[in-house]
Amino acid sequence: MTSQLVLRLASAAALLALAAAAPALAAPGDKALADVQALSADALQGRAPGTPGSALARAYILKRFGEIGLAPIGAGFERPFVFSTRDGTQADGINLIARIPGAAKGGKAMVISAHYDHLGVRGGEIFNGADDNASGVAGLLAVAEAFKAHPPRHDVILAVVDAEESGLSGARAFVANPPVPLSSIALDVNFDMLSKNPKNELYVSGVSAFPALKPILDAVAAKAPVSLKQGHDTDADGKQNNWTDQSDHYAFAEKRVPWVYFGVEDHPEYHKPTDDFATIPQDFFKRSVATVIAASQALEQGLDSLTVATTTP
Ligand SMILES: [Zn+2]
């Protein structure tokens, strides 16, 4: 038996265990919680790019793509790429890309992005990254499910990207070799850390750069089950509080694709081994998921007005 085969069998066994641990539940919030639990399990070893744990994460996400009924763009969901790590060595990453076709043909598309990688194992400790960013992937899957139930007018592209933690590499690979022309993407909606805030606050960044988003997001905030706050997109409170270049949406910004980002403020578990499923406040996370579903649907419905507003000089 080759070591390759042993590895594959071990992965299959671990995946079956994962599937058993995360039964399909009725409510979207419960499903999202089960997704976070599965993606932040110790078996996935912190989902560092190129590791067996990363492959297990992809297998789980692809299983969920299948359950939701998502279709790839072209031959398959997996889009491999090569990137330079922070120490300059070359490494392999894999993005997972799907599309929900819009009812109106030939218009603009909206991308939903979330990174599935995290920091792996460091100093013998597993960095499970439950909030960062199993929560964002779970949110993306919940949004995909909502768009399958209530089909969008525009194409919605789901981009579950790798290697964010090593310099937004998966998102940069996406925009460097996009599955559809970049000029057809009206907006990137990025999720990174949706699950933890003691003040019931979820932030949405990008309104300062794209004021056309404001009326749409004001209307979402008025009905949202969390306090949906706009901000963290200028240097007004110091450079470190400006999130414009802090996650995958920045790769889109660099290519002049409008973006909007949903996430919580940093918390004590941020980039710590304690960022585990057990430390996620479940009620807040469910409210956060409901909020990003409503926001994504509203942004998709308003996509044409955004296109006009953001391309006018
Ligand atoms: Zn992150």
C-alpha cells in the first residue's frame, strides 16, 4: 500500500467521522453552527494550506456544496494555485469556486468570498480558527443555501479561498485568474470572523469607499437581529482600525472591483489556540448569519444601482 493511499484512506475515515459529528439540521443557523464545529475540529489541524487537514476541510466544504446543489464554473470546483509564503518559499493552495446562475442572463455577477485556511499547528498547539474563519465559510454556505431557495437575478459566485493568512494569496489567485471576467463582477462581499462579539455588534466595512452601499445597508441594519455598524474603512481611528487591507476583499480592491466586508472586532481568542468552537457564542453567531443572509440578498437585489453608482466618475 502506498503512503498516498494510506493517507487517502485515513482522510476518508476522518471525513466519515466528521460527517457523523455534523448531522444536517433544519434551521440555517443550526446548520451554520454544525459547519463551524466540523471545520474547526482538531482533526483538521488548523487547516494550513497544503496539509491533510486542509484537504479534509475541502472535502467537507465540497460535501456541503453537493448538499446545497451548487454547480462549478467549468470542469470542477477546485482551482489550484501556487503562492509565495512569508519566508519566500513556493507553496500550493486550492480555492473552491461555485456559481448560482442568475435568472437574468448576461448581467453583472456578485462574489461572496470567505477564506477556509487558518494557522495550522504551532508549538504543538492546534489553531482551530473557529471564528477565523470557519464562521465565515459557514456564513457563505448559509447564504448559498438562501440563494438556492430564493434564486438571485444576477449570477452569485461563491469563492471559498485558501491561504488568506499568508497574504490574501487565494483571493489574489482568484482575481489574477478569475473564473469570469473581472469587469463582470460588480461587488465582492467578503466574510471573515462572523461569530464573536459581546456587544451584539457586527461591522460592515466599505461604505466610505462605496457610498452607494449605504442606503441598502441602512435598510438591512434597521431590521437586523444584531447591531450592524458601518465603519473600520478609513484611517479616522488610526491606521490599525482601518480594515480596508485586512482580508480577502483587498485583493478585489487592488483590481478596482467594489467590495464590502462583514466581520467582528478583534477578541481575546483572535489568532490564539483558544479560537475554538467551544468559545463561540452560539446565539450571536446565529443572529450574525441571519444578518449576512439578509444583507447578501439586499446587495444582490440592488446590484444594478451599485454598478451605475460605482462606475460613475
Ligand atoms: Zn481571517
